Amino acid sequence: MRLTILFCLFATFGFNQIPAYRQKQLDSIVTNLNKNILNNLDSVHAALHFTGVDDEERVFLYYGLIAIQYKYDHDRMGDKNAKEYSAYYVAQKKKAVCRDFALVFEELCKRSDIPCVIAYGRVGVPLRQGILDIFKRKIMRVNHAWNIVKINEKWHPVDPTWSKIDSINKYYTYDNTGRKKYTGKVKISNREYYEKEPRDFYRKRKAIHPAYYCMDTVYTYKTSRKKYKNRKIYKTGYNFNAALDSMSLNNDYEIKNEFQSALTSYSRLNFIYLFLSRDFKFHEIKYSKFDQPTAHNCDEHLTEMERKLKIVKDELGYDFGQKFNEHKDEVQKLKKKLARKEQSLSQK
């Protein structure tokens, strides 16, 4: 009880003002999560949500989960044929790429009613990879995803992918004979790209939408990663709060004219398909044993897709009708397969 009261005293601190001893406690909890809890997104969220005494600690735990328990899948990086993962599948596999980590982090935050969005843009790649991409003509206009999360009424950029384990502290006790016995460990996660101010966070990134920068002064897309004296200003007094609030509250915001116009005006590129691509890959997504799709899910998905594509056509003038019809055929095949499976299980 005394410990709980002590923890609550720190609830009024700003972002990442959790005392060092408490940070270590939270990392220890993530390090030693039971495997059965860890593999299921529902159970791992419940465990971490109720461990955190406030939203700041919960965000700290969700970031630490990815840093400590998940690994980056280098084989999957840049693979155009790689299937999308559900958030449940990422939790079960614990090996993925940036868009998967951003998806899990967003899902955990939203389950705790913490505003969070996924941001997209570019980061530098190793020279060898860059040369290979040129020869293979695989240069991507977007090659990274991270998150923007709102804590204590302030938006902060965080990058779960660029996290790692800084150190491992092991603990021992001594028995009556003086023999040393291992009792446990805690992995201390690196939070360099969790606690950076936006100004420093974006030294190594360029975002495709101005709101992702979380700054009143936004630099141009082409100069955003240059030295400050060489940067050119895109806009001052920019209301990024309103845009990010809309993104977190309205699931359709990113496919509407207001968002897409700002994006195109800023990066001079058309990214509408980026925000529809996951929907068009519904029938290919890899699911875990905890979130297997049903025939009913297929019907719900197609209804939702038709609604979304109507917004895109009405507001942006893009007609994905033919692509949707092709997609619909694939989803119907999946639906029949799932229906047969469900019928077979019901007869057993």
C-alpha cells in the first residue's frame, strides 16, 4: 500500500519524468513477463495497462515491451511480397519490421484510451543497401513508420523500432554455504528515441505530413534533415495539435481531403494508396491463433472498404472500383474457405 501511494505522487510529472528507480521496476516487469501472457496481445495489454499507475507509465511500458521482447526482422525488410501482420501476430511472433511495431504500439495505446497515430516518412539506409536499391530500382519514397503519442495533453514522437536493450542486470543471492545463486535479471531498454524533443527526433527523419513533426515551425520536406542554418521554412504557427487530434479521433481522417491536401502540399507526392494498402491486403494478412478471421469478418471488411472508397472518390476523386472488384473476389475466396472450416468445426 505504501509503495502504491508513493508511485501515485509522480503522476503529475511531465512526459518521461518517471523516476529512475521506477523505470527500472517497469523494465523488470516487461523483462519477466510470463510467456503465455506475452504471446497474446489481449493478456499482455491487460498486464501492462494495470501495472502502469497512469498513462505516462503505460506508454513507457508499451515502448519497453517492443525494445525488450521484440526483434527486428532484417529478412523481411524491403520485401515487397512480405505479407502484412496483424497486431496479434506480431505479439505472438515477436519479430517484425517498423510498420508492425508501430501498429502494435498504436493498438496498445488505443486500448488504454491514449491518443496515438502512426507516422510515415523516410530515414537514411546503409550505403550498401542504398546502392543495391538503386540497381534494383527499389528506391522507396516511404521507408519507415513510427508513432506520435499524446501524454499530459502534449504530442510526442516516439520510435519503437529504434529501440534496443542497453544493458542486462543480473541478480544473485548466497546460500548458507556462501554459494552464489542466480535469482533473476532485468533488461534495461534504450529510450533515445522515446524521450527526444521533436527538434532532435527529426534530425534523422523526414515526415510526409507536416503534423507529424509536432512543431509550430515546419521545415520544407527537402531540407528538413539538413543542418538548421541550411533549412528552409515551410510554415510557421502551424497547428499540428488540431491535425493530430483529428487523426487520432477520426479513423477516416487520413483518407479525407484535408489530410491528403496538406500531405501533398508538403511532400509533393501522392500517398493515398499508402493509407489503403493494408485494407487491400486483408485476405493476405497473417493472423495469430488468438485473432483468426471468420467468414463474418470478410463481409464486415468488404462493407467497410466500400464505405472508405466512397469517401476517397467523393473527396479526392480517386476511383479504385476495378481494384476493389479484384480484391472482393479474393476476399470471397477466403470467406468460402473460412465458412467450410467453421462448418467442419461445428460438426465435430
